[in-house]
Amino acid sequence: MTPDPRRDPPLSMDALTPRRIVAELDKYIVGQAAAKRSVAIALRNRYRRSRITPDLRDEIIPKNILMIGPTGVGKTEIARRLARLAAAPFVKVEATKFTEVGYVGRDVDSMVRDLAEAAVQMVRAERMRAVEARAAAQARERLIELLAPSPRRDATFANPLEALFGGRSAAPAPPPVEGTPADVLERRATLRERLERGELDQEMVEIEVEEAGSPMIEVFSGHGAEEMGINLQDLFGTVLPRRRKRRRMTVPDALRVLTGEEAQKLIDPDEAVREGVRRAEESGIIFIDELDKIAGPAGGAGPDVSREGVQRDILPILEGSTVTTKHGPVRTDHVLFIAAGAFHVAKPSDLIPELQGRLPIRVELEPLTEDDFVRILVDPENALTKQYTALLSTEGVRAEFTPDGIRELASIARRVNAETEDIGARRLHTILERVTEEISFAAPESAARVVIDAAYVRDRLSGILADRDLSRYIL
């Protein structure tokens, strides 16, 4: 129910000028100015389109983007941060998912179904945060009633199927309460004061909660088992009661669970679905990675035929079509598609012409240099050195990365990428994990100050770097 601390609060579309979008992306992604400018313009064009008269608005389609560059240079991160910045529904898929031999259960339409689900969940979370204060107040009252219940009455079934399907009557009733209604009110007032002061935080309470899972039916089609489960609760409504079970937990945990249940009651689920579908259609972003893996020369044989078939399946989604989802039909006419691929072997021109035409904006991302690695280690708000420093500080270890140590890490990463497979900035994760392995292992027993300089880095990696064959597998 609480806002996700990992997400920055979205800015208003008025404030998201292209220059501001690039500045926000610069906080997390080093370099790649051309790609940042392209996605910033694409996002701003959505705002511009929303201010145009409806008759012309539907005629303006997004300018989909093709990012070309090696792995680990920031293609996925640019798209993900862009969606987070605009609070837009976002889905990442791999084009190779649709070419696996014998693969059934998903087709290209599944990316749109995933987008619709992500959008609906995003709207539900927003609606629940909006009613969080009311839900928390109602949850406290429910908890107080559990701790100081009214005199028990004879149980009756609100629904004749409750006994059959495990409704409320399946749980044992609480013991009878002695005293007058005035005594109960006095006990509740006392409990309310103690709850506000936090005196009940260590107490255990038994509450009745809804089971997390609901029976689902899979729908089968000519493409195999689609991910379009039908929830029996949605199908039969109140005729089929929700299964509930009793759980024992601390008072804070009980409040959290009850607050979630009360928030669900306060929002309109149908309105959340309608708004989610609208957002998916108007502001959704689908990132298609590894597009180069389904590209092949014209007139190919064998696997190339399968790859061209996948391209032709993806084409209608990019051109604009209507996909049936469990939340209703979703049109893809105004979904922004960002495709990416290394294109080491294949070339963008190896894609079928129709698909090339649907990716009009081409951006080439540059390989990362040693200076880029230095900036990646220290500049972004989520820089790796900041992450490792924060992790070790929880054990009382003060890790300090010196400038020469950071430069040595960057130099080794560049060298290993040049001598083996170039995996971009991901190489820094492997090297840093190896450098800090001993510190992390001994941290719980020895709180200390550790200086990670160039000499320390070379000492930790000397044995591996000396053996070229070993470094290919470890680093």
C-alpha cells in the first residue's frame, strides 16, 4: 500500500520537455545522447498529440524507434527509465521467444496482453494508494473489533454455498464475550489508544484473510494455451464465495493485510480496468529486444523461414490491430514500440521491408569507453559503488572507493571486454563482485574500514587476469 521507494514520483507531462527528459535519463544512464534525444522527442510527441483536436488526434501514430548497439550499453535501461519517468505501462519482451522450436503457449499477441495486465495493475495500485488513509482507519477498526468482539450471535450463512466452498462458516467462531455493550466499547477505546501508541506491536492476533489464489481456467486456441485465464470468482460473482482461512500474525502485519483488503473494497474494479486499458492504448510502451535474432537475408531457408514468419506476425501489432485480452479488446495503434538489437551479424536492412517501415527512427548506440566505465561507477544515482557501499554499511563496514581504484576497475573492464566477449557495463558487475567478495564474506564478523584502491583491485584480480583462459570464464 505504501508508495514504492524504488520509483521516482512521476513528473507532470507539462514539465516533461525533451530537455528535461534527457536530464532525468542522465541521472541513471551514461552517454548515448542520440538515443536519449530520440526517446525524449517520442515521449513529448505523446503530450503534443493529446492537445490536438480529436479528429486529427487519431491520425497521428507514434514514431517507433529501433536502437542499434552492442549488449550492455543501456538500450533496455533507456526504455525502462523512460516508462518509469512518464508513469507509463511498460513491457519488455525478447523477439527470440517466438522462434523457439516446439514452443507453445505464447504468440506475439501475448506482449499486448502483458501490457494490458501491467496497466491495470498500475491503476489499481494508484487507486489503492489514494484511499490508503481511509483503508488504514477501517483496518484499525476491524482489528479492534477482533481484539474486543461483540457478544457472539448464532452464525448464519449469508450465502447458501458458503458451507460447501469454505466460506466464513468454515472457520471456528471466537469464544463468547462477557460483559455489556458498554464494557465492549470501553475495552475498544483502551485498545485504540494502545494501538496508536504502538504498545500492541509485539502482540499476536488471529485474523481471517482471503486466499491468494483463485481457481483459474485456461483457454486453448489454435496457437496453444493462451495466457487468458478466466477467474472463477469473476465468472460466478457472488454465487461462488471467496475462500478464506485464518492466519496468526503480529498486529502490524495484520494491519497491513487488513488495510489491503479494505482498500480493495474502496476502489471500483471495473473503473480501474477501463482506465488501465485506456492507458495501455494511449501511453503504453513495448520494448522488443533481440530483434536482430529474427532478422535474416531475403529468401533464406531453414531457421530463416521461421524468423521471417515471426517478423510477419509482429508486423500487424506494430501497424495497429486489436488484441483480445482478459480485460477486453486493446488497440495497438498508439502504443510506442521501441525495438533493439546488436545487429552484429544481421543488419537492419535484413528485416522485411514492411517491418523496417514501422521502425522509422534509427538510433545507433556507441560502445562504452574506459571513461564511460568510470562515470558509470560513480555518477548515476544508482551507481555500483554506491550500491556496494550501502550494502556493506549495513554490517558496519565502511568501504571507500578511491579515484585510482575506480579507474583501475574501469581499465580492467575495458581490457576484459576487448579480449573476450564485449558485454558492456555488465562486466563491471562481475569484476566488482570478485573484488568485494572477501569483504562481503568477512563483513558480519569484522566491522572495519576498507579502502579499495588500485593496488587492492590488482591484488584481488591478479591471479585471474594472469590466466587468460581462466579470465574468460570467471570475468
